[in-house]
Amino acid sequence: MKAIILAAGRGSRLNNITDEKPKCLVNILGKPILEWQIEALNRSDVEDITVICGYRKDQISGNFITLENPRWNRTNMVSTLACASGVLRNDTCIVSYADIICRSSHIVALKNSPGDIAITYDTKWKNLWQLRFEDPMDDAETFLSKNGRLKEIGGTPSSLDDVHGQYMGLLKITPQGWLLIENYLNEIGPESTDQLDMTSLLSALLDRKVTITTVPVDGGWVEVDNPEDLDAYVKQLSAAQNWTHDWRNL
């Protein structure tokens, strides 16, 4: 199994931290986010990794293949993913956003999941969102899963009952799954594809009766969106020995 890391964007909400380097190279606990990700993938026996670059692409190098989204500043994440269509058409891939870090066990669970399109979701999301937001519901989106299948994603929840978990930005896509995605992208055309985010894509696939498998995990991951996230995670790890969202493989 291969992996694709979507690392084309700048991460403008990190302010001056990304003035001179891409978001995936932002340090946390002494290591770039990208290094944490590659370590987790390698521990999951995923060593064939493609990183899709854009902003400050010259700084991204290592024991992986690089591809480029040359229109990174005018497109959204689905267009970045499509830059790896040659890989996705031939191999099952773990796909990860460049701003998340997770335990290797989450990747193993996703690898072993059935279905052509599968995603992980965090059942303990509220613990993490309470750390990041004054009111967790301000940033929450609907996520409904039943019998291991996604039923709804990306809407505005009216209560906690509408949020079975938090979509993490970690997916598995088989070649057949990518064919279903490509067919949809061909339907909507390049202009709409350029503006399409991943949750909107998943929601649109649900509307077309595409089965999306859901894989529950209990914490053990973080998302780095702004400087406050970085500070909060470091402080939390210093203060608590058994933090639910400690991503490290200790």
C-alpha cells in the first residue's frame, strides 16, 4: 500500500511561522509535522510515500517521491489530490492532510478496513476541540455514521447528536474508489473541482449513493491549524501524562 500526503498549501493561519517554510515543515516537539507523519506511516508498513508540494516546494525533500500542484494558491485540496491521479489509478493509497499527526495504529486500522473509500473519525473529538476552541460546537460539523458507513458529513450541527465524531483528514482510496471520484470530477468540470474541499467531495459522493466506510478511533491525533494549536499541544503534553490525544507511539 502507498501513501499520499497533501502538502501543497501554505497554512496562512499559522501567520509568520510559514513565511519561509511550508506548513508540513512546521516543528512540534522538535520535529516537523511531515517527519511525524512519515514515521507513523513507516511503522504501519507504508514506505512508498508521495508528497504533493506547492508553496515553498524546494524545501520539501526526503525519502519519498514529490509531485507538484503548480496552481496550489488557486485551487483546493481535491485538485491537489488529483495531481496524484497516476498513483491513485493503480494502487490503493492512504491519503493524509499535511497538517495532521496520528498514531500508527490509526493507519493500520484504515489499511485493514473494507471498501473502496474509507475514512477515520475521532469518537473523542470533543476532548480535542475543547482544548482548541472556546465552544467546540462553533467549529464542529455534522458527522453521522451507521453500521460502519458514512451517512452525513460537513453540515452545520444542531446538537451533539449530529456529531458522532470528527473527520480527521485521513483516508484510504482504492483504484476503484478513485475511479468513482474521477467520474464525479469529470461531471462537475475543472472550475468546480478547483474550489472543491474534501468534505464537500465526500458529501457529494454520498448523494450519488457511493459507499464510504468509516473507521472509528479514540483520540491519538492532532490537527495543526494556527500558533495557538501548537502552544496548546505542547502545554497539554507537559501537564498530562495520559492525554487522550497524545499522537506519539510511546
